Amino acid sequence: MNDKAYLGLMENLRGRGMQPMDLSIGFGWIPMVDGLMESLDELAPGRWKPTQIKEKFRGLRFYYDLDTEGLSDEEGNGLHDRVRSLVSEVEKRSYLVCESCGADGKGRATRHGHYVTLCDEHAPEGSKLLRSDD
Ligand SMILES: [Zn+2]
């Protein structure tokens, strides 16, 4: 199921003009990204496009362009705010979701000093749980 989900997302992104190499997340986060894109399509149909989707510092980063042409300043700003808040909500949620499988995840530091969000099963050997204030 994983490969299919990944290819589906890749295809979707390519159709929106994003380069495949600008997608670098684990399988576990694909449903979140799919859901986010659906919500964005409802909120700003035809006005947004993804530019890069990746993991950074153990969290999802979702970059996009938003086109507010033809809207008043007020409408444009309002749309920016609503899109931004949708995206940050999902980015925030990613810190609790295993990037590998989508189960409940926790912040961990690997032996090599990388920060990752993974479930117990996918925790790399020798990694340490982060305290909540790390
Ligand atoms: Zn997992």
C-alpha cells in the first residue's frame, strides 16, 4: 500500500507543477499531506500550489505558493491567514505521528544526532527519547 500511496501523491504533485525531488517525507506522513491538500483545494481552489514538502528537525514542512490575484487586499490577507493556519496545524500534528508508518510517534534523537519522529517499533537502535521540552 505504501508504494501506491507514494506514487499517487507524487503524481498529484507533479500535476501541480512540483518536482519529484522536492518531496522527501516518509510513508507515515503521506495521509496527512493528502488530507491537507484536499482541504487546501476546498479553501483555495486553483490558487495554491505546493513547492516543497520535506522533513526538517523531525517535523513536516509544507511549502506552497498562494495566488491572490483578483482578490481585495482584505480577502487576500484573509485567505493567506486561513491557508497558513491549516498548514501549520498539520505541520504541528506531524510531531506526534511516526514518519515511517503513521502510528503514534515520539520525538527521538538518533545516535548520529538527528532528530526524528517515530513510533517505538521504528525507533532506530540506540536512539533516545527527547524530553518534551527539548
Ligand atoms: Zn512507526
